[in-house]
Amino acid sequence: MFTGQFPYFFGPEHGALETRARDFVASGSIRERVAALGQSGLLERRDTRSLAVTRRQLAYRDPLTDLAFVIQELGCTPLETAGVLPEVVAAARSGQRVLAFGLTEPGAGSDVRAVATTATPDGDGWRLTGTKHFISNAPDCDGAVVFARTPTGVAAFFVDHPATEAQGVASHSIGRLLLSHTPATLVSPRGFALAFGTLERCRPSVGAAAVGLAARALAETVAHVRGREQFGAPLAELPVVRLRLAEMKNDLDIAALATLHACWTRDQAQGARVGPVMAFGKVVATEAAQRVIDTAVQLHGGSGVEEGSVVEMLYRAVRPLRIYEGATDVLLGVIGESVATRKGAGD
């Protein structure tokens, strides 16, 4: 557990929360998982390190529950930051409503400033037209924070019960928000600031989910190489296998330390922007976790690519983490810009 291995990052409240997340069990649809998360109290708003300890434990056991958890956070945070629709937030935090975060479009992925969904005034409200895609929890949501272009810039809106359709992405509940003159409530005229602030809050927790997946992969691999005999001995006795296990453990700890450094920095920032550190945490952790799980598949041999095996599932689950909430190459650009423009960058 994070709090046991790295206690200097945490307070007593984090240990109790991590134990609760470790013992949490849910199954069924996204709606059923969100309801169970709400009833357990895990959806309450907390600091960034709390997001990390929760996601690390949820992802270890069930990546789909982890996804349900973090998308609720992405949906609630913009509303809380803007101080609007408290009844929606309360219902979502208690697990009674499933929210989505509608930013990505067919023509606006990493380049979010290319948002083309339009918002037009309609009496006291607004109407949105456009398509959002690759939106987590969209097929199950009954409300979504949506970013759309107004005559004066991109703003954030809330859409109640949007029309949706599912997209086929393995191990995820993902879909499109279909907006056609759809009624919406204005959340904030400063849409990009709200979107980027929300992503910055949640971004380092992606690293924590990656650590959870990688930790499960290492545990599965250790059990496999201890029990699998080749060349007259368990695989675990072969020097090359022990070398690979050492590399996996090193990468796992690197991922954990990068994640927790980012989360701790975010919690100490007191409103200051710490985007490059958040980018660093996510990039290092997700790339390291990918290596861990790739090695796990390799050491499992044929069973590692058998559909339905644990490490095959983990491989499919970890790959999107290097894309969403900031693709690796985009975030490396953020880090590179910071290094290139900062005085004393080599100190």
C-alpha cells in the first residue's frame, strides 16, 4: 500500500482511506459501481493524495471501478470549482448520478483548443450542437459537463441526460455525447481554465491507477514464475527471469515515487499552477507501468496473451492511460517548454 511503503507523503487520514479502498468490492454496471462507491463514501471530495491512494487500490482489483471513480471526480470538480449546481454535485458524490466530462471531439483530441461544438443563447439558457467522443462513462451517464464554443470563447456547460451512443473500446465504458440544439446550463464562461484546472487536479492520479495495474501484474507474474517449471526448474530460479523481476520492481517503485511526488506537490501548491510536475508524474508512472505489464505478458508466455487472462486484461487496461488526460508526447512538450524557459533549469 502507498501509505505503508511511503509514509512520509501521507497523514493518518490517508491510511484509513486506503484501507477502505483496498477492502471495497463492486461489480455490475457502471451505474451499480458508482452507487456502491457513493454508499461507501469513497466519492467524497478529498485532496490529490487521497485520489491517488484510492485509485491505486481500485485499479489493482478492478480497472472498470477505478474508471467509474475518476470520471465522477472529473464531472464533479468543474461544478465545485465554479460553485454551481450543488444539488447535482451532491447526487453525484453520493453515487445517485453518473456524470461525464465532455471535452474531446473528433477534431479536438490533444488540441483541445480546436473545440467545434457550438453554444448559442436561447432565452435564459443555452443550446449546444456538436459531438463529443471517447467520453468515459458516456453510455451510462445522466449528466455531463460539456465544453463548447460561444461567440466570445469556449465556456463550460452542464447538460442533463444527454443523448449518447457507445463506442467499442476494450475494458472501458466509452461513448459519444450527441448534441443537437440540446438545452444546457452555463457553468462558467472560462471553459478552458476550468477544464485545464480539472485535468491538472486529476492527472497525477492517473499515475496511481497505473501503479495499481502494474502492482497486480508483478504479483501475478511472481506467482506464475514460482509455479511454472521449464528446463527442470521453476522459472523463478532462472537468472534471466530474476533480472526481469528486478526491472519490474524498479519500474514499479519509480512509478509510485513519481506519482506521489506529483500528488504531494499539487496538495502543497495552494492554488499555484504546477502543470509541469503533474505532467512529469503522469508520464513517468504510465510509461513505467506499461513496461512492467509488457514484461509480465512476456514472462507468462502464451498464457499472457490468452483472452481473459489477468495480464492480458491488464495490458489492455494500461495502454489508454498513456493517452487520456494528456498523451505522453503532449505532456513531454509541457515538460520541455518548462525546462527551456526556466532560469537555472540545470541546477
